[in-house]
Amino acid sequence: MAMEEKNNSPETSRPSAAGPRSRRAKPQPDLGQEVVRRLGFLRQAARESGHNYVLNLEHDLIKLMEAVKDMGGSGEGPSPKQRRQLEKARQLLDEIKLKPDKGRRKDLKRIEQAIEALADLLVKKK
């Protein structure tokens, strides 16, 4: 009888009973821990971004306050044009509806929009 050759082609070879995962796998970092770590980074970035955003808003508000204080700096008070600007500014400020105790982002957006409108109204263009 002729000896039969073993056919080890991929079509006929079978995986071992232990399967392809029987090799020692490299330890994988715990996926949950990795996500928690990255969420912690995101939390810190949000805190820093929020802090810097509020600082920028406060800086803009201080510039507006200084611009109002400088109106009529000669001791005579604001000119008629400046009085009209101040009346518009007061009206704009009265119309802002905020609920800061709720910590809503839309309140920050409204504050930012008010600052932009007031800057257009009160700050001299260079």
C-alpha cells in the first residue's frame, strides 16, 4: 500500500481543542479603568475650561464697568449721546433673565451675549 501524505492545507487543518486563544495572552489593561481614567481627565479639562471661561467673562465685565465710569470723566457727567447709550445699556441689562442657582449653560450664553451687545454699545472702537 502506498503511504498517504498528510494534507496540512488550511482547508483541512483543524484548530486544537483549546482553540486559538490557548496561547498565553498579553495582559490587557482593564478597559473600564481606562475609560474611568479618561473621564477623570475630561472632568479636569471641563473644570479648567469653565474656570478660564468665567475669568474671561469677568475680565470683559470689568472693562465694561471701566468704560461706563470713564463716561463724562471731565466731571460734567455723561454727554447726551452717552446718556442714551447708558439708557440702552440699562434696558438691555433689565431684560436678561438668569437663574444662576441652577448652573445652566444657557445662562452663561446669555451673559456672554449681553457682554457682546454692551461692548458694541459702550466701548469705543479703535
